[in-house]
Amino acid sequence: MRYFIEFSYFGKGYHGWQSQPNAITVQEILEKAMTTLLRTKISVLGAGRTDAGVHAKQMFAHFDVDEPIATGEFMQRLNSFLPEDIAVHDVVGVKPNAHARFDATARTYEYWIVQSKNPFYMETAYFIWSPLNIEAMNRAAIILKEYDDFECFSKSNTDVKTFICQIKEATWKREADKLVFTITADRFLRNMVRAIVGTLLEVGLGKKSPEEIRLVLESKDRSKAGVSVPAKGLYLTKVSYPEDIF
């Protein structure tokens, strides 16, 4: 039996999603709790990887078990096994070949920026005191959707086979006391969103014109893009799937 698990986590205490030696990760903690609860070795495969310190409001993973489970009871018991910074929201049966990573059709991230000192955003947003030209940042963000090769925003020395991504949405909006960048694509490269935000902030600060984003994209050179912004302001907010896998 294959199940999808929907969950969220606050990323500060973790070295990202994917298990690795000598570092605490969300995948490791989740697998240990599920293995203890189900009394059999459980491996979960996530919808993607988040870097150290990045948060997830909505994340999915799939796992297999030999016998059907009572999903409501299992979810409640699993939450009692997990630390406070990881929460399970749903467990649902899926088709045997459904895949949390490869069946995902889109992923959405948000990046939060605050421009006045606020202790409640210390670990959840990036503070920038300088004025930002949001209109110019949005003009530059629109240009992103004209391209599909994002090597210039990829982490250096990565092992991906392609830098091709289809960006469906990229926009900045004021939301109450914070500035939020929302971006949706079929897939993302490692460090891509944080590098995009860092580059768009250079536009907002007047260091680049919106049209200069084209030169950055066409260079395929990471050094031409802006610095990566801190992980604490980044959130995976939505992972989309076709209905027929459930």
C-alpha cells in the first residue's frame, strides 16, 4: 500500500529536508518517528529538497507499507511522536505507482521581506531597511517567464542534468507588514529561488535595471546574478498534483 503524507515544518533546526550524515534533517526525523510507530523500517521520498533553514508550509512525501493503515488515527499518533516544529496534516492512500516527486506538476515558494525592525520576524523573514522599487522588481520578475534556462541562478557544481524550468508565476506584493515574493514553476534548481530574490532586490535597490535581468539570464553565469538571500525568509507553500493519482 502506498500513501502520501502532507506535512509542514519550521526549518531553523534542520539541515534541510534530505537525510545526510552528521546533520539533522526533516526526512530523518520523520522516518524515525514512522518506523517507531509502525514497527517496521519506513522510508519516505519527498516532493523535493529544501535547503538548510528553509521552511515548508506544505510538503508531501510518499511511503509504502505492507498492510492498510487507519489514516486518521495514524496521523494523530504520528504528530504525538514528532517534535513541535514538524506537523502532519493529512495521510491519504494513492495509486501504487504515484510518486511524490515525479508526479508533482508545480511547486510554489514565497520569500518574506520586512522593512521595519520586528522581533516576531527575526527567524521568519529577511530585514532590509533600504527603500525598494517594487514596480521595477515586478517588471524584472515578468521577464523571468520569458526564459526557461536558469543556470545563472543554480548552485555552482550541482549535479542536475538540465537547467530547464517553466516559471508560471513570479510577483511581488505588499501583504500587511511584509513584502512577499511568490514564484511557481514545474521544478526548481538548488538555491534558485534565493538567487532570483537576491537578483531582483538589486533591481529594487537601483543597482540593476529590470532589463538587465535578460543579460544575467543569457549569461548562464552564477557570478552575474545577485547574492543568495538568507534561508530563513523562504517557504515552500504549495505542491500540486493531478487528481487521478489519489
